[in-house]
Amino acid sequence: MARYKITYVRKRDGSLEKFMPEKIARAIEKAFIATQTKNGGVAKRLAKIVIARLQKDFANKIPSVENIQDIVEQVLIEKNYSNVAKAYILYRQKRAELRAAKAVLEVKDELNLSLNALTVLRKRYLLRNEQGEIIESPSQLFRRVAAAIAKVDKNYGFSEQEVKKLEEEFYSMMTNLEFLPNSPTLMNAGTPVGILSACFVIPVPDDLSGIMDALKAAALIQKGGGGTGFSFSRLRPKGDIVKSTKGVASGPLSFATLFDKVTDVIKAGGKRRGANMGVIRVDHPDVIDFITAKSDPNVLRNFNISIGITDEFMRAVAQNKEFPLSNPRDGKIVKTVNAKDLWSLIVSYAWKTGDPGV
């Protein structure tokens, strides 16, 4: 194995890295490939010339990354590979522009991520202090997540050594971008928030107190980056009697609109856009209101909506029969509709507005 006088290279951030001559050959090789120039081993020979010059010029001092790249340029030009030198110079320029753009983000990039990746991490996932200043790097984010996830296995009898091994494996998968967990895990693992699931199904009972409890739960979950799903099928239909006040119910769609408004407020101050799924059974008296809700683009903007289909309904569609819509409060039939017409309405609005699903 060849021995080199140069043992370290000074990186742009001032830190030292072991001198690896194969990196020089690889960089020259890439420049040849970029220009579709056959080199037949020329890249390795040119790399040897670069290394020899480095040994001479930096025998008693540590070269910087820029010093090495300058010599690569000189050697390419001297050996009449001007087109390859041009490609190499343009590559350096693009990398310099990328570093400048990353510097504006004020995020330490130890993992050499893309500008887009750093922008997203800065906006949504990197922890901040009370002044809103970023207090972790992408590498530290992945370490935080890996440690928090691996730590759980202590509850299942894993030793400290086994947990540490799992942490390193998970950390390696994330830093190599082989696997990334969902957004709530990236945001919250290893923090007091603790919400790691992306989706939560919240029951919505047919009473005002229970509805408000569901609304509160949804707000807290969305604050932590989770998404929420609801079935509004238990709510009595619009116009039904409310015994406690002798008034009439406003119906499931009006309450779904309330959940939508709360999501608007939460997403304004949160890390990402809130998301809801609203479902109503196909045999609910207000099902048509749900099917057609998104004909107005300002209604349920933070919701995807779906119709809960039953076997009974699909049989009625196949047989072109009337289908009963029943009040969930007492099970009494409120009205009947033609099943095939109702199915056609679902399909029509799914095509027009993208909702409902089934």
C-alpha cells in the first residue's frame, strides 16, 4: 500500500478528514463520464499526477479541499483535457452555489442532503427553542428518532447492548435515506409531545358534550402533527328533534364543518397542513348532503370524505331497488331512495370533485 506524506485534508468547515486519494480518482472519473469522454484508465493516471503535486506542494502543511480541486483543474488543462476540465469547473461552481443556498438556511448539513431536503427539514422537522431558533441538525434529528424508537425495546427485555445496536441500525437506515418514518415520528420522537402515529380515529357520539370532546381531541392531535378520522354516522339527521332543548338538530354536515374550521386554525400555527377523513353511512338520511358537499370548494377544505357502503346497499343497486335511509337515533326509516340513483350520484361527484370515496 502506498504511503503518503499527506495524511489529512482540511474541509470547508475547518474540520480535518483523513486523506483518501481514491476520492481524487473518483472525481476525475465523474468529470470524464459527464463529458462522455472515454478515459481507459486515464483518470487514475491523472489522479497520480495530482497526488504527486500535492505531496510536493503540501509536504509540511495540510491542504484544503479547494487546494486539491485547484490542482485537479490545473492537471486536466495541462494534459489537454480542456472539455473535462470545463465540466469539472462547472461542477465546482454548482456545488459552490448549492453551499451558498444551504448557508442561507442556517442548517448544519453533515449528511450532504439536497437543498430541497434541507428546506423541508428546516421548515417542519428540526427542533427549535422557545425563540424559534433551530437547535438540531439533520444528523441529530435522526439520532433523536433512532434513540427514541430503539429505547422502547427495553420494555421487552432487550439489553442495553441490543438496544444500542438497534439504534445504530435505524440511524444508518435514515442517514442513508433507505427508510424514513412518518412525519409525526420525525417531529415528535424523543420529545414531550410523544405523538408518533400519523392517523387517529376519534368517535363522535350523538350528544353535544361528546362532540366537543372529539373536537378537543382532534385539535390536540393535529397540533402534534397527526391526522384525524371521524364517522359522523351516529349523529341524528338535520331537522330531527333535540329533546333537551325541544329544538331541531343541525345535522352531521354542520358539525363536520365545525371540525373543518378548527383544523384551519390549528394548521395556521402548526408544522404542516391538518388532514381529516369524514365518513357517513350510506343509509344515513343526510347522506346526499355529504355526497354533494364539495360542490362548493369552500366547504370541508381540510377533509376527504367517504361513504360507508353496506352489502345491503350494493345488492339494492344490483337489483335497482328502493333503499331505506334510517335515523341512527331510533332506527326508524326516514325515507327511501332508489339505490342505483344514489350510487350514480356518488360516482358522479367522485368524478366532479374527487370526493366522496367509498
